[in-house]
Amino acid sequence: MSGVSEVSHQYLCIYGHFYQPPRQDPFTAQILPEHGAAPFQNFNEKITAECYGPNAALGNFERISFDLGPTLASWLAEQRPDVLRRIVASDHERLKRTGAGAALAQAYNHTILPLATPRDKLTQIRWGLQEFEQRFGRPAQGMWLPETAADLETLAALHACGVTYTVLAPWQAAESIDPTEPYLVRLPDGATMTVFFYTGPLSGSISFEEGITSNADHFASSYLPNYLNAEKRARGVDQLIIIASDGELYGHHKAWRDKFLSRLTLTSAPAAGFEVVTLDAYLRDHPPTREVKLRAPSAWSCMHGVARWSAGCGCTEGDVSWKPALRSALADLGARLDDVFEREAAPYLADPWAARDAYLSLREGWLAPQSFWERYGAHGRRPATRELETKAIRLLEAQFIGQWMYTSCGFFFEDLDRIEPRNDIAFARRAISLIWEATGVDLQASFLCAVALARSNRSDLSGADLYHALPRLAGDALPPLPPPDATATAAPPSDSAA
């Protein structure tokens, strides 16, 4: 089957989720050399050379919809600002040429939002929107949810923060859908959120079948038309095919696919009768007319809801009993961090949680300290002394670092003794250290008892062992560490001040 009827307009949107997990040590902010990245020092460098740089140079970011994860964008800003400038310029050019942008925001720390507290959901979304506006110079219309993990509470939080739409997998719908059009999801308060569903089989094929993306002309003429709605074509109704994948597919996971993407969006798809479009532009011209109910919670990389990042599920091989233990340890630590923060920050911050939402802007230099304290300080003032201001900032920094320990990558794979869970545990330790420095409250002992219950199947190391294995650095202020073998049997103590 080649070509497409001219009765209606057929559109194609390629969606790329461009993201890298945090690789930096939370104490030094340095990325250590990574095995497997050679001849590069780490995978950020390797993937930039294979994917981000080539796609930016080819102008591919202007012809697709994409999100650029804040952790990746921050690294590019420091290490490859030339690549970041080209990516941002692509969005600007698309906006100038068509009146609609190419980029979407992303929830800040790649947290699985259905597993987050209601307050953390809002912070993740607000930080993601702040980072996007600073990076791209405009408000975001859409937001990519990490792993497309969604439930009604998450969509309601998006709506509350001014987000217009998101993208989901087709199996996240609780009823039959036509993925060639956007839908409305009715929220508990009666409001709605727009959702696009990507074309599942086609998106899966380009991700995992080597041959399907070897020839862009053949792909456009022989594969794309098969995913159009024949009944809509007969009626002359416009329709959209969305192909979504990790952006790293185009050049890193599959060599030369940056060239495939360039030819597909520039030449092959238009020749086959498809107009290449971004989601912002399609939604502007084709608002949703039908509602759909969601299967919630759900995600694109777990067919069992969000169990992959909590209780464990068949999506990952082997014994995943470490996952609920690690999740419980981090959730308990997070609750303790919140209690200490709310109590200890109250004398210095008029609304500690509003201040937390604004702290990213202060930390990154987007908001001047004087303006921050006028808006969020108790009685609109800075703390009375430098020491008290330092305490308040450390409490805010503990909240900032505490959000990093929920990064989804720590739960995605098959074993505890990998760099991703180790990093989540390292961020937990940094948050514990900041609380100890600021207040003398010991959150370490209870966390060690809880995380000791998570154990690697490969090395038999526990989460407490991984915590103990983290290097002690100058300025690493922590409560006294118990012996490694003491945490497995000790009862969780109450938090106590020194």
C-alpha cells in the first residue's frame, strides 16, 4: 500500500523522550568514569556524541516533538552548551515558523508520579515547568510524565499547574480507543486533561526491530499507511500517527538512525502523503472531541500498573523482593525529611512548601536571594543572622536532594547492586547529612535499619551495605555510623537530636 488519499489530511508526529539519569556524586557533583562508555569517560559523553549532537546538527529536533530531561539539560549546559543551544534553537525556529513549539516539559526528577505524595507530585511538576521556561524561554504546553506513569491524581496535578496535555501508551486507556486522535480525561473535580496515545505496535517495532528503520522511504510508504483508520479516511477526517520512543534510539541504541529520522521527517513522510507535525500544533488545530477513561495507575514500560517501581513485577527478571524494601525505606525517610523540614523551617519561611517549590529558581540563580526572601521568608524578611539563613538553606537543600532519591531508574532494572539504586541511596545519604548539619536530627539510624531489608540477588549486599560502601568525604557531616552488621538486627529508633 503506497500513498494516502487526498480526501483528508494525514499527520505524523515522531516523539522523542530524551533523558539521562543523574550520574553525579551528590556530594562532589562529579561523574566518575563509567565502564562500557569507552572511549568516552561516561555515558553522557558517549550518547551526546552518538545521538544528541548529530540529531541537533541535522535539525531533527525542529521536526519532532520531544522532551529534554532536566538532568540531561543541566549536564549539556555545563559540558556541551553548543549542543544545548542547537536543541533550544530548534524549538524557537519551529515556534517562529508555525506558531507552535516542538518541546515539552518533563517532571523534574523522573519520579514515578503515581507513587509520589500529592505534595511531591506538585513540586515535581512545578520544578519541571520552571526549568523548561528558563531553558526554552516560553511556558510549556505539554508535559511528559516519566515512564508515562499516570493516574487521575497525577493528571489533576498537571491541570492544576497549567499543563494542557500529556502523552500515554494505548494500553493505559481502560476502553477501546482510536490512537489517531487526542482524547479528554475527566478529572475528579469535573475539569479535563487532554491525552495523546501513541501508536503502540509501530512504536514498539521501531524500538526493537532492527530492520524496520533501515530505509525511511520504505518505512513511510509501506508501514505508516497501515496504521491509519480506514473509516476516517473514507469520511475525509484528519488523523494523526504518533510514534514514541526513547530519543536515544536515534543514533545511540541504533546506529545511523539519526539519518533515518532526518530523511523520514524531511522527505519520506511528506512524499507518502503525511504532514510532519508537532503535538502542540496538532492540538491547536484538532482539539479533542471524545472522552476516555484511564487504566490507573499505568505506565508505558510496565504492563502491571506501576509495580515495576514499587512491589516488583514480571517486567523484570529474577527475584525483585528488594524493590518494596527499598521503596519503603525511601518513603519512610521522605516522610521524616518532611516532618523535620516543616518543623525546623517554620521560623524562617512563611510557607515552607511554597518556598520549596520556588527553591529550584533560587538554587539555579533564576531568582535573586533578596526576591526569594521577600516572597517566601517569614514576615517577608531574610533570617536574622547568616547562621540562621544557612540553616534554612540547608533544610531547603535537603528537600531538593531528597527528591532525587526517588529517581525511577533506581527501580527499573533487575538488581539492587547496580549504579542506579546505589545513586538513589547516595542521594538519601546526602539528604540525611544535610539534616544532621542543619538540625542535629539523626535520620540515618532509622534509614539504615529499613534499607538493610533490601538485598541484592547478585552480590548478596544489602541496601545498608551499599550505604556503608559510599566514600566518606571532607565535609560529609553524618551521625556516627554503626557497624555494617549492626543495622540488620537493630530496631528502628526514633529520630533524635544530637
